[in-house]
Amino acid sequence: MNFKEIEKKWQDIWEEGKYFVAQNGGNKEKYYILVEFPYPSGAGLHVGHVRSYTAQDAMARMKRMQGFNVLYPMGWDAFGAPAEQYAIKNHIHPKEAVKENIKTFKGQMKSLGFSFDWTREFSTTDPEYYKWTQWQFLQFYKHGMAYKDTIPVNWCPNCKTVLSNEDAAGGVCERCGTKVVQKEKSQWMLRMSDYSEDLLQGLNDTNFAEKVKLGQINWIGKSTGAHVDFKIKGTDKTFTVFTTRCDTLYGATYCVLAPEHEYVDEITTEEHREEVLEYKKNCLLKNEMERTELNKEKTGVFTGAYAINPVNNEEIPIYISDYVLASYGTGSIMAVPAHDERDYEFAKKFNLPIKQVIAKNFVGTGSSALRSDKQDTYRDVVVAVIKHPTEEKYLCVKNNKFGWINFVMGGIEKEETVVDAAIREIKEETGYSDIVIDHEMEFVYFDNFYAAHKDVNRHITAHTVVGKLKSLEQVAISSEEASINSLMWIDKDKLIDELSTPAHKYDAERTLNGEGAMVEDGVHVNSQELDGLNKQDAIDKMIAWLTEHKCGEAKVNYKMRDWIFSRQRFWGEPIPMIYCEKCGWQPMKEEDLPLLLPDVAEYEPTENGESPLANITDWVNTTCPCCGGAARRETDTMPNWAGSSWYFLRFMDAHNDKEFASMDAMKYWQRVDWYNGGMEHTARHLLYARFWVQFLYNYGLVPNKEMIWTRVSHGMVLGSNNEKMSKSKGNVVNPDDIVREYGADTLRVYEMFMGDYQQDAPWSTDSLRGCKRFIDKVIRLKDKVNNESGYSKDLENLIHKTIKKVTNDLGTMGYNTAVSALMILANALDEKETITRDDYHILLVLLNPIAPHVTEELNEQLGYSRICESEWPKYDEEKTIDNEKEIGVQVNGKLRASIKISVSDSEEVIKEKALQQDNVIKFTEGKEIVKVIVIPGRIVNIVVK
RNA sequence: GCCUAAGUGGCGGAAUAGGUAGACGCACAGGACUUAAAAUCCUGCGAGCUUAAUCACUCGUGCCGGUUCAAGUCCGGCCUUAGGCACCA
């Protein structure tokens, strides 16, 4: 069979017959399947595109046969940097290059037989389309959702261009390697942060995969906390900090403002001015990458000013540091070094006080649980973590009566320091006398337990000291002490396991892994009215207090920021705004849209980083829509994300020249039922698109607040070396080559069979050949077809099972197992001398969504009507049930035999059969049968003793 | 560091809801057909042990423990890899 000929033949038939053209309306139930439209790059279609387009194509073909009105559209997301770069180099308009690339892509897609509705095709670069992107921008503007703001951008001083974060990856310009710096620029912004909560809540009205939802939730980054106002000493000024832990306010020992904070200049004292200015200057030189680099040592300077802590009127110093970000919260923080790692690090470096306000609170369990009938005793205790003089071992004592293993510990006497108490206890309990105490740990903790050896409840405040022995010099210990404890040295790797009490394990952990800030939960201390409370109660109480005293309130913050909507590029949608000296920024009149990109031959950016459009004076100079005076156009263009934020709406009514899409059309299609795309787009693209839709919904322009129901993401097709395909690695597979050599159907089957659709999978040409063999087998099977109709009796069961399996799998992305099921059916047909027409026909129909060309051809040769006009086969549940089945027989959970059972067999019969098996008898003989578990149709397990 | 996903033969991967691990395919080996090759067909294919060959047995789904009659699947604790986020107070 000449697959080139038949592929062309059927592609033409489908197109001429308009089989895949969707109508807006009719009696059929609608179903909207969408794949992310591609950026038509010069490289042509990637085998990765083929994977997801085939998957959704299979689903679309099945759904159509099941009687749905399926919309499966395709278009082009063609604005973007590569076309612009190409234009700069070759001095041709990017739209020419885009036209070429689209032609290539479309040809490739057609050669693969995808059932797209090409009548709805468009490109985001078509003026008929971007007219509406511009129109929607004007709606954003008119509703106060678009505004201008000055924000820092990545700037390459060498190329003199603004770089996207992607192009500035690693802090250097992608093209020339120059260090990227920050430059202030006035940009259009969309108030996306206003929609944070709606975007979060809206996820409940979607059926996105859980990991997709999580990606969105993380990106939105909601955190609940409080605002706290701090007065600045000696002024009438106040600044506000955002904190999620207002309960630790008593532990705030300093404040930090972002270097960009508006108060910095005002509050800095003369004495510190020079230093502060210097620090601010250095920050500007750094780019975002350097500033946020992990493990970077904290830097900062003191402003000379003091803030007043509202809860206790303590004066605490105000620093500036770049670890506080101007763009999050209020751009200023209260620092609680005892309980925040960053603050701790900063405090250590600048020698600032660290004040504990939360203490870990251990409560005994089991035999050491507090007893209500026992006396409560309270004491301060020292715990000594003492290292061996030469080895990596720690000194512990084992209680001879109870077997407890602990560090040396004991009560602190009146008038005694913690260190003195430690040295005394060590001497008394172990006799070691050559001790150096290195330090006392910063944080005390509580331990509460019933002390069996004293028969009282103990409530301990533990002070931990860390030290070592200089030598093993020992003095004699009292016989009484010797009878209570025996000393032991425990290796550091076993220490945590061997110690008996959680509190001592905790001491060991902090000793071995570093002390740092105390970030765990506990009870409040040193916090007056909060003392003894847990975290949540303390937060609630503090918020109430702050609110009452008008120096703070509950506050929710989101990481998600407003959308920077300007790009200093040529190849994007022009922003339809005009600047007039008299009237300020004015929107273009809607009837003047679209604002077309000019036809010129130079696309170089300007010296000062303006969009290339700024050089095109004819285009820039215009008149003010308001006063008619001379004015200038905005020269920035929209980001790539703009056009793709609403394209799925346009597909519902692709050629409407009155509206972006009619409400009738949108109400008919309602929403995208199934949206497939790459994992890399699940955070940003999806969030932008949802934001766009929610905005339109709020102004009555779309029928639903969420217009996408299910979102799934596909895995990548990797090179055969298991790495991402790239030219430089030489592992790129061109789908054209595969189609030419093996045919479109083979490529489609292979890409569906290669592995779990949602997982990455490496390319394997060997495996592809296996799929070719499968197709060849299907073709050969035609020779076995006899004149009988109806299914062969002995195949009936398998056929019904296969229909069920394929139907389910194509609806749940189990493409690889669907292909596998079809291979099993084909093998079964192959085993027979002859097969009926219907045996063969069902195989063709079930395989058709994945391999449409060859199956239509064989089907036609057999004299059936076209598959694309047929109904999807149904299965009879009754007939999918096996009459006979082989199940395993286990003895004590180990497989010993298998038996054939029939559906009609009762449990008793099955039990009987199982027990009669030779090998079962071997393992049950002479043993008591405790019970026999029969799981119908699955397994028998005989439990013996 | 945090979040997410995933670790199963030589390889890609199967395994409803805990119930015969390795479906299906690839690769490999042996054989048939052929003058020969390709194509096709047949047989074998986790490891070990045993056997003349079978049968049987033991181990086996990243590691350690647990729950259960029964664990790739559930629970606890780790390790590794990939992707995303990253000083978010």
C-alpha cells in the first residue's frame, strides 16, 4: 500500500467533505477541544507538537463519532522576538517571515491529518485579530485597570535594549554577555493584583489537574498576617510593616526598610547619610538576580533612626537592607531574629540583640505523661551537651533503674550561674573535671513530664550548654551517684536515636546541625499578656490588641504583582494610547482601531531603549483624540502573553468583524472543555488568560468567569539520549522525515504508544519501526477477511473488552494502553485462519482516531461507509465479562498454584478447587487451615498455621 | 531551602479500588521459509538455585521500617532524579 497516496487522498476527502468544520449551533451536544496554538518558528513543527495534536485529534475524532459537535481549532501565536530578530538581520518585515513559517507549519499539520477546523484559523498578528486585542486593552484602561508606572527593567548597556527576564537569565545579556543592570522605565501595567483573590477562588470552578492548580496557587502566593505601625522616634512619622507573625512582636529587636523605601532619605541621620547613600547606589548597580541570589551574605546599613515598638515602647534601630524587597508587602519589616532565619543571620552579622519570645514545649507521653494526682514541681535545669576530648562522641548518662539515656542534667541552685551548675553536675555525675563550656544555647525550652524516680510532676525550664572535655581526667564520684547512673560515650551518628527524651534529642539535633533561629512552634514567653499562648491564639490576641490601639490590623498579602504590559519591541500589538502635552494620556477612539504596525524596513531599537517604533516619526506623530492638537503615540507594544490570553474566545466566532466574539457564539460554546498544553505554561499563560477572562466577565463581555474547564499538560518528547531536543545537541527529529519514510499513521501511533502521555518520553526509532510493523499487520489482516458478518464467536469477548478499553482510554489520556489493547486485538485476529468482516471492521474503527488514513482506506476497500461518517461502536458490558478465568491460589500470601474458575462457580466450589491443587496440598499438609479468603474473580489465599 | 512529579527487566512502559508484578512494544538469542537478503512466522527472554529437561523453590517494583490473610499500590522515615519557585517577612 502506498501510504503517501492514500494519506493525500483522505486528507483531500476530509477537507472537501468539510467533515471537521464545526457549526455554532444545532442539536448535537457541543465539545470544545483546544491545544495551545504554536509559535510558528523557523524550525518548523516539532515532534512534541505532533504528540499533543495527535492526542487531542484522537479525542476529537472519537467525540465526533460519538455524536458531539466538536470544535477543534488551530491558529498562530506569531508575535514575538525571534521574528523580530530575523527582521533586523534581513531587513524584511516580520510579517513576511511569519507568513512563510505559517505556511510551513500548516503544510506539516495537514500532512499529519489533524482534524482541525481550518475555517476558524487566524494569527494573533492579523490586524482583524489584534484590533480586538487592542480594543480589550482599551476596556482595561477605561475601567481603571491599566496605568503607567515607573519600574526597573533589565537593561543591557551594550546592546542598549530592554531584556525580558528570560533573556537576562543569569544576570548577563543573552546575546552579548554583558552584565545586565536595572534601569527605571515608565511602563503600562495591568492591575492584576486586584484579582488575586478571585483568581484563587476561581480555581474551584475549574477541573484543572491538581498540580496545575497548585502551580497557580503558589504563583498567587497568598499569605495572611497583619500590618503593624511603628512610630519613628523624634518625628511624627509612622511606617507600616507586614508580618505573618505579629505574635512575635515582643521579640522585634530592629526594623529594616527596603533601600528604595520612600522614608529612607528623610529618616537617615547626618552621621549615617553617606553610608546609606553609598549602599543605595550599590543596590541599583545590582540586578535582580544578584540581589536575590541564594546564600548570599546579608548586607545592610544603619540609618541612625529608631522605631518605637508599639507593644512595649522599646526603641529599636532602623536598618536598610536589600533582603527586604520594596515590591512585596510594605517594603519594610520588623525583624525578630530569634524566630526568623533571615533576621537571625542579619542580627548575628550586625551584632543586634536576639530576644526569645517562643519556647519549645515538650509534654511527656506514655509513662512519662503528667499525672493529675501528683504534685507539680517547677525548676530551672541545665542540660550539658559535652563532647569527647578527641573523638566525635558525646557524654551521656544511663539511669540504671529506668534505662533512660540522657545528657548530664541537673537543677540550677540559687545564686548559681547556668555554666557553674553544668560544671558541678558533670563532676558529680561522671567525675570528669577538665571541662570547658563553649557557650549557652540562645533558647530555653520547657519540658513537662511525670518523674518516676521522684514521683512528682516536673515542669522544667531547660538551659542547654555546649562544651567539651579537655582531657578524660576524672575525680572520684559518690557511691550514691555511681549507683544511680552509669556514664557512656555515644557516637554522633547514633546520638539522636539513642537518647531517650525528645527534649534531649532536640538538644542533640541543634548541636549537630547548627543552632540558628528557633522557627518551630511553641509557647510564648517574654511577651507579657501572650505568655503561655500557642501561635494561633497569640496571633489572634495581638491582632485584636493592635486593632484596638489603632496601630495595626489584620492584612492579607499576595506575591502576585501587577502585570507589566509594555515591551520595547517592534513585533507586538501597538498599545493604542496617545500622549498629548495638554491632555495627558488619551485612549484611541475605538472606531480608529486597529492601530496597524507600520511597514518599514528597519527594526533596530533606539539608543535609549525605546521600541523601534519610536524611530518611525510618521507613525509616532499624530493628533490628540481629545483636543486635536499635536500628540505622540505610545511606542511600546504588548507582551506575547496578550494575544494568547483570549484566543480561545475568538475561535468561538473567528471572523466576527463587529465584536471580538458574539455573546451568542460564546454562550453556545460556553467554555473550553479540554485544554492541553505544556507544563511551562501552567503558571503564567493560564493565569494571564484567566485574569483576562475574569475582567471581561466583570463587565459583561463573556458569559462565564472561568472559560476553561479541564487543563492537562503533556510530557515532552526528548531526544533519544534522554535530553531535551536541541539543534546544538544534534538530537532533533523532524516529523517531515518520519512522515516521508514511515507515513503519518505510523508516526501518530508511535507518539501515542511511546509512554504515559503526561510524562516525558525519549524518542526511539526502533520503537517507531515496531509501530510500522503493527500497521503492516493490520493491512495484512485484510487478506483473512471472509464473507461472514457479525463477530466471530471466540473473539466476541475480546472485541467488547477492546471497545470498552479504547473508549475509556481515549477519554482519559491513556493513549499508550489504548494502542496496546488494539495490538492485542490485532494479534488475536492474526491467530485465526479467517476472520469476519465485522471482526476486521471494528479493529479499523477503533484504530481510526489514532491512525485515520490507513483505516479509512482499508475500510473503503471492504465496502463500508466512511469511518468519519460512522458512529462510534458500543460495547455490551455483559459480553466483556469472562466466563472462564484463571486466578491465583496463595498459601500464606505466597503464590502456589492457579486454578480455572467459571463465573458461575460459588465460593465453596472455588475453595474446593484451590485446596485440591497438588502444590497447595504440599504446603497445607499437616497444618491447620486458619481461614480461606476468596476474592471472587481475583484470588484465593489460604492461611495456615 | 520550599513545592510538585517520578524511581518497576537490557530499553519504552503495563498493572480498576491493596488481590497471579513485568501486559503491549523494542532490543537480544535460537529456529523456520529463502540461493541469499529483506519481510514474515515460531520459540525463549527479571535474578538465583536445581534439573537430562521439566516441575518446584528462593529473591525481586530506589532504601529502611510498619499496617494487612495479602503491599509496586496504604502509613512513617530516608535516598536519588527531573521540573517549578526562590531572602515573599
